[in-house]
Amino acid sequence: MNILVTGGGGYLGSVLIPKLLIRGHHVRVVDIGYFGLGHLRTLNPRVEMIRADLRRVAAEPELREKVLDGIDCVIHLAAISNDPSAELHPNMTEEVNFQATVQMAEAAKERGIRFLFSSSCSVYGDADGDLTEEGVINPLTVYAVSKVRSEQSLTAMADSKWRPVILRNGTLFGYSPRMRFDLVVNIFSLYSTLHNEVRIFGDGMQWRPFLSVQDCARAFLFFAEKKETQHLCYNIAHENLRVVDVAAIFQTLNPSLKVTHVALDDPDRRDYKVSTARMKDAGFEPRIGVAAGAESIAEAIVCGQINDPESIFYRNAKWLKELTLAGTGDHGKLIDLMESFGSVQRAIGTTV
Ligand SMILES: NC(=O)c1ccc[n+]([C@@H]2O[C@H](COP(=O)([O-])OP(=O)(O)OC[C@H]3O[C@@H](n4cnc5c(N)ncnc54)[C@H](O)[C@@H]3O)[C@@H](O)[C@H]2O)c1
């Protein structure tokens, strides 16, 4: 298949694309490049890369045509992709996460192209019990609202000829060539490995469904290749754990680890665990639990696979804030510079 991956340069896309290539798919990426794209340029066979703002792609017919030309399936990952970064510029979040999603889906539907959307279990917000796809949603943040609105529009667009697939992914963890250290398991890996201490904000009793980035990529591959799906929406997760349970896993990995609690005036209200019965009925089974994932990230850090892991580059909200300040809105020039810098590094064989 010819597969378009929007946001393919990000944390999830960078793990997904090699898997698509290995399966013999041709991959085109459209990504604005907030976190660099150099790591995709070294892939062999190479991916076709279009560096562009999805808002432009979605709005400009010529560019949209170029991006969708010959495509059989869109895997739509591009987004302002967590709560704090979505709060930075709520209008931008609305444009990227909701408007561009709907416009791209409409363009895909017109052309009969399959469309897979990366949603999030955070749509459940704060609710009791094992939450199913048919149950109540309770989005508590700008980010979660943007995912819910997109899901609702995609669901309304579905008909007998065109059925989008919505994957409500759990909180991801694990190593990616484009690493993120603003996800709880990854943050704990970093602090456990480098500082022997992890901090839990609040009591840590809130539940989260967890999913390795490898399994999430496998889920997209699975649903891209599955031509018929019984449902439009699937929860995708490996296990539900409380944040204190995650800390306990790290204490098994590193027995000298100190776990401290930091009191918060405005504690995290998100607290949800999900049912994965529908995902399993469809035939998908994640393989990697938090314990195995935690160890592999810690190894990547210790082995120096992640340069300067405490850099804000690995934290979406902090990095996007710096980009905005430094670029006064013109991210393109800065991203050009970052890309050139990456090429120079590769050419002279050094890393930051
Ligand atoms: N990481 C998680 O825990 C998690 C959990 C559930 C769902 N998701 C969803 O999965 C998707 C991928 O997440 P991720 O962790 O890889 O995020 P990420 O931030 O690492 O990647 C997102 C990519 O989208 C690109 N992008 C952002 N705005 C763009 C625009 N206007 N035009 C073109 N490209 C743009 C960025 O440059 C980046 O490469 C997102 O939709 C996210 O909401 C992630």
C-alpha cells in the first residue's frame, strides 16, 4: 500500500514508519518538523518527505492533491500532542487537531482513501470502572476536547462505503528515534536512571492505561492492513496501572530508587482505566508491558543512545514554547536551521 503518515517525524511516527517499510509499504510523510526530520532521512529504503504545515495542506487544494496523490491509506498522527502543549495556543490546537483532521478526512473520503486517526484514552477524563468505547466520555482538557470533536466529526462522516478507524491509544512509553521525556514512564526512566529519584505529583492514585510505542505502531499497522473493521473506534492499551504502581515497577528495576510525593494545589483530575475487549476481539494483542519497556528505555539512556536526555527538546510543551519565542511565529526558519544542523552533525560524525 501507499501510506501517508501525517506527523510521521514524531515519537510514534518514527517507530511506525520502519515497521511499514519492513512490511513492503511505500511511505510518504507530511510533517511540519517541530522535532526535526533528520532521523527519517537516514531510513533505507527512504521515505518520501513533504515538510509542510498540515493546516496549509488541508486548506490548499493543489498541495492537498500532491500529498494525497496515489495514497491508499492515511495514518493521521500530526497533532499538538499533549495537554500542556495544547494549552499553549488553544487556537492553534483547534486548527491542527480538529480542523485539519476533519479537512484531511473529507479529502480522503472524497478519494475513497482509508483513514486511521490517532485519538487518545484521555477522552475519558475522570470516570470509574473499565471504560468501553460505547461508554461516557468526559474530556477535561483542550487536548482531550480536540480529540473528542475530531472523533465525533469522523464518526458522523462514516457511511457504508467509507469507514474511518479511530484508535484511542493509552499513554505511550518506550524508546523512539524521536524520544519524548514528557510521558510518565519515560520520565520515570530518565530520573530513575540519572538521579536515582522519581517524583510523583499528588498521591499518584490516578489510573492510566499504558501502551508501548512499539505496540501502538503495531496497532496502526494491524488496522491499516485490516480492510474491514466491525467498529469505528477501539481502545488500545496493554495494562491499566496507577502512577504509584509504575513507580513500584521502577523500584524493582532499581532497588535504591527513592520515590517522593510532591503536594499539588491543583492535582491532576484525569483518572481512567479502559477495557480492551474490543481490541482483542478484533485480533490485536499488545506485547510489551511497562516493566519491559521501562528497562529498555533505561538501557537506551545508559548506553548513550539518547543524546543529552534532559534537554527540553524531548519535552513537547517546553520545546514548542521555545520555538514560538525564538521564531516569533515563523517556525519554518528555525526548523530549516535545525535540519541543516542535523546534516552537518551527520556529515562530520558528531552528535550534540
Ligand atoms: N504519545 C502518547 O502518549 C499518545 C497517546 C495517545 C494518543 N497520541 C496521539 O498520537 C499522535 C502522535 O503522538 P506523538 O507522541 O508521536 O506526538 P509528537 O508530538 O511526538 O508527534 C506529532 C508530530 O506532528 C507534527 N505536527 C504538529 N503540528 C503539525 C502541523 N501543523 N503540520 C504538520 N505536522 C505537525 C510534529 O512536528 C510531530 O512530528 C498524536 O495525534 C497524539 O495526540 C499520543
